[in-house]
Amino acid sequence: MATSLRSIKSLAPLLDRILVQRVKAEAKTASGIYLPESTVEKLSEAKVLAVGPGGTDKEGRRIEVSVKPGDRVLIPQYGGSPVKVGDEEYHLFRDHELLAKINE
Amino acid sequence: MATSLRSIKSLAPLLDRILVQRVKAEAKTASGIYLPESTVEKLSEAKVLAVGPGGTDKEGRRIEVSVKPGDRVLIPQYGGSPVKVGDEEYHLFRDHELLAKINE
Amino acid sequence: MATSLRSIKSLAPLLDRILVQRVKAEAKTASGIYLPESTVEKLSEAKVLAVGPGGTDKEGRRIEVSVKPGDRVLIPQYGGSPVKVGDEEYHLFRDHELLAKINE
Amino acid sequence: MATSLRSIKSLAPLLDRILVQRVKAEAKTASGIYLPESTVEKLSEAKVLAVGPGGTDKEGRRIEVSVKPGDRVLIPQYGGSPVKVGDEEYHLFRDHELLAKINE
Amino acid sequence: MATSLRSIKSLAPLLDRILVQRVKAEAKTASGIYLPESTVEKLSEAKVLAVGPGGTDKEGRRIEVSVKPGDRVLIPQYGGSPVKVGDEEYHLFRDHELLAKINE
Amino acid sequence: MATSLRSIKSLAPLLDRILVQRVKAEAKTASGIYLPESTVEKLSEAKVLAVGPGGTDKEGRRIEVSVKPGDRVLIPQYGGSPVKVGDEEYHLFRDHELLAKINE
Amino acid sequence: MATSLRSIKSLAPLLDRILVQRVKAEAKTASGIYLPESTVEKLSEAKVLAVGPGGTDKEGRRIEVSVKPGDRVLIPQYGGSPVKVGDEEYHLFRDHELLAKINE
């Protein structure tokens, strides 16, 4: 959804939410030909930009989220809340929706 | 939904509910042309006007809400209860439905 | 639903239920013209007539409801159980379904 | 559903179930004309005939039901399990489904 | 569902399951005429044949079931797992699905 | 679903899962005539081949399953996960889905 | 879903997620004839490649997952999140979705 934000950096996720940006696929074939954007498959990799403080358990203690800004993660095919800042699209996921960390 | 309220200030949200008003998009292009309202995309940013006392956990203790009046927040695309006071529209969300705080 | 009750005052809500009556919209325009009832939008404001003793938590303790008779409240657009006494209509809501208190 | 019971008095509700019989609407107009049964609106009032011992909480303690035999109650428009004894129809509700007690 | 069991007595219900057999309606009118089986309404009364040991609560303690073999009970109109032994049909219900005990 | 397993004995159910094989109906009438397989009704009896270690409760303690290998059980009409080893079909059920033990 | 990962080894499952690769069916008949891929039934066996640290219980303690890398497991027919690295497909399951361990 559209926003009037000037920078994505002003977003501080609430509770156990994780702000990510999907990694863009190379719109270029191995032989160097550029492909029109519509033929490039969306990747399920994303970079963590910001994390919430975590939800609280029944005793009121914070449950830390499992990732930190800078982490690369595998996101699920569906779900998440889209956020648009200018022309860029971002997503907010709940911590438990993230599938895996990518160590590469 | 319509109300006969004279001022939105008389609303005190119950439990973990948060009263917000959506930030209005600039109905004006960069070059200064005014746009008819129907072509202006709704923004997912809102200003917090009032917050409830929070829900209670199993021990009867209050769980504080995560935002306070004056905060700017990112709201989800769907959901929330609309409230109309005069010509203005407001929304009530549960605290955990708010996506992020905006620090700008 | 119809009842044979002579007075709404004989209803004592059970558990966390709240008995309310919707505030009627002025069926009169600003210039004093009376409007046929079908054109008057229903308001989401209601007056609390009676409250239940509250539900019980896991330890068997009562959880007090958040409003009291005489309070004015904002009710949700849908839901609640309708009760008819004579020609008047009332509604029963669970405490957590009420949106906000109105202090005016 | 049909039974071969000779008397409704032989039914002892289990757990938090409440056995009620709907109050019959006067099939007679104010001016004393008798109405055919199909034109008489069903009432949402019922008399409590018997109550179960209550469900158990997580510690195995009984949670007392909120009404007692003889009480008059407001029942919801839908739900409940119908029981037929002879030509009479009764209903079993869970305690928390009852809306209000009627003190008249 | 069909079984190769020689006797229903060999069935020992697991957890909180209750094995019952529906009481058969008299296929005979008051004046002594026998009715074809298809015109006889099914009754919601059943006899308890065997009961499971009960489920366990969160502390691992057994939660006793509310009926015992020999009890007559009111069963719900729908639900339960059918079991066929020879030509007879039986049903397994969870304890909390039984509506009432019949004391007659 | 197909597997490349050489023996069903290599399957060790996880958590509270129970591996069973449905008892085959006699494809032979009382008078000794063999019936084509499609006319033989499936039975709801099964033999327990292996059991999982049980799930864990909130304190991390194992909750023992209610049956053991060799037990004969009544299985529900629907549900369970099918496993095929060679031409034989087996099923995995959660412990609480089993209806009764068969003592014969 | 597609990824730009160079190696599946860089994936570290989060919480109670288990990364597996389905065992490929022999695309060859017993007599040595190779079959086109579309006629080869998918197997429900998979090899565990990596496991998450486990979810947390209400006290914040880790609940260990039931399998370890190298284990062979039976996976359910449906569900799981697909991950594609190059031409190979992998799946992420929650620990409790795995049906059985294969000891062969």
C-alpha cells in the first residue's frame, strides 16, 4: 500500500514484525541479454531491514525475534503486508512466518 | 458508521483498541495540479488519536498497548472499525493489528 | 427477537454481556424538515442499560466488564443479539465487542 | 429430535448444559381473536427446567452454571439442541449461550 | 463402518470416548399396527455400553467421563462415529458430546 | 503415497503417530464363494504395527500413547496418512484419532 | 519458489522448520527400461538436510525437533514450503508435520 514516507528507515516494526525487502532477480540471462521485468521470476529471498521488539509471553516477557537487520532470509510465497515507499516495495512479516536464514 | 458525536475527542477506546485517522494523500501532482479525490490512492499511514487501557493477561494484569497518542503508524490494508464524526472518517484497530511506528 | 417482556428493566445480562440501546438519529434536517425513517442512517452509538457480572478467568475469578449502566458507547457495525420489547429494539454485546466509551 | 421419554423430568443435563422450554406466545390478539399458530412469532424467552453440574476448569474444579431451575432466561435466536417429548419441544443450551436472566 | 467383530463387548473405547447403542423406536402404533421401518423416526436416546478411561488434563491427570455403562443418555442429532457389528449399529461419541443422562 | 521402502518395519512413527494396517475383509461368502475385491466392504479394524514416543505436554514431559504394537484397534472412517510399501497399504494416525481397542 | 542461492547448504531453517529433499524414484523398470519422468510416481520419502533450533515453549525453553540432518523421513502428501536452488527442489516442513523416521 502506498505511503508518503520519504525513507523506509523511518519504519519501526511493532511487536514481532520483521520489515524485509525482496532480493531482485537478475533481469539478465547468462549470456548477458536483458529480460523484460515481467519474465523475471520473483525470488523468495529477502533482506531484513528492521525488526520489532518481539511479542510478549503470558508472563509479559518479550520473546526475541529470530533475525536481525542485515540478515538474509527465505520468505514464504504468500502472506506478509506490502508497504510501498516511492517506487520500492517492502514487506512486513511476523517473525514465525520467515522460513530460514541464508548464510552465504 | 455514522455518529452524532460533536468531536472525535470524546471517544475513549476500550481494552486494546487504538483510534487513528488516516493521513490524507496530497491531491496535487508534483507540478502543482490538483487531482480529483477518486484518483488519489489511499495511504496506509495514520495518526494515533487515542489508545485504550490495554487488554488483560490471564493474571488480570493490564498489557500496555504499543503506541501512544500522537504516534504515526502504518495500518493494515484491510480491517479496523470505521467511525464517522461529521465528514471525517476514523478507524479503531486492535493494538496487535498495527504494523509499524513511523519515526520521521 | 420478540419477547413478551413488559419492561426492558427486567433483563439481567449473563456473564460478560452488555445490554444497550442504540441512540436514535435525528429524523429531522438542520432546517427542521422531518425525514421518513428509512432515510435516516443508523448510528453506532448506544446507551448501556445493564451489564453482566463478567466472565471468569482460569482461576474462577470474575473479570469485570469495562462499562457501567448509563455509559454511552460505540458499538460495532455488525454482531450483537437483538432483543425486542414492545416496539423498541435493544442489543446484547459481549464486553470485548464494544469499541469505545463516549465522554461527552 | 424424537424420544420415547414419558416425562421431561427424567432428563439430567450433562456438564454445563441447560434444559429450557420456550415460553409460548399468546396466540390471541389484544381484542381476543385467536390466531392460527403459524402467524405467532416465536419468543426468545424460555424457562429453565434443569441444569447440568457445570464443566470443569483446568484444575478439575467445577465451574458453576449461571442459572437454576425455575429461572426465566433470554435464549439466542439460533443454536441449542432440540429435544421432543411427546408433542412438546425443549432445548438444551450450553450455559454461556444464554443471553440474560429475566427478573419479572 | 463394517467390522469383523464377533461381539460388541470386545470394544474398549479409548480416551474420553463413549460407546452407545441407540434405543430403537417402537415400530408399532398405539393401536397395535406394525409400521414399516422406514416410517419409524430415529430416537435420540441411547444406552451406554462402554466408556473410555477419560482424556488427560495438562498435568497428565485423567479427567473422568460423566457416564457409566448401563446409563441411558440423550445423544446429539449429528456426529459420532458409527460402528457396525453384524447387523447392529453402534456409535462412539466423545464424552462432552452427550447431552443429558436419562433417569427413568 | 508410494515409497521405495523394502520393509514397513523400517518406519518409526514420530511424536504421537501410530502406524496401523487395516484388517482385510474375508473376500469369501459364508458358503465359500470368493468375491471380487471391489465388492468387499473395507473394515474399520486395524492392527497396530508401531507407535511413536508420544507428544510432549507444556512442561516438556512425554504424553504416552494409548496403544502398543500388536494391539487391534478401531480406526475412524476418514483421515490418517496412507503409506504404500510394495503392494501393501498402511496408515498413520495420531493417537487421539483412534476410536477403541479391540479385545478379542 | 525460485532463489538465487548457489548452494542449499546456506539455508538455516528457523524455529521448528526442517529442510528436506524428496528421494527420487528410480525412473527405470525392474527390467532396466528407463521411464519418462512424468510416469514416475513421487515418493513420500525425504532426506533431512538441516533442522531449525526448535520452537520455544511458554517458559521460553527450546523444544528440540525430532529429527537430525542425515535422517530419512516420511513426509506428508501435501503441505510444506517448496524452495528451488538451481534445478533442484527442496521443502521446508514444521517438525510436527513429519510422519515417521525411516531406519533402513
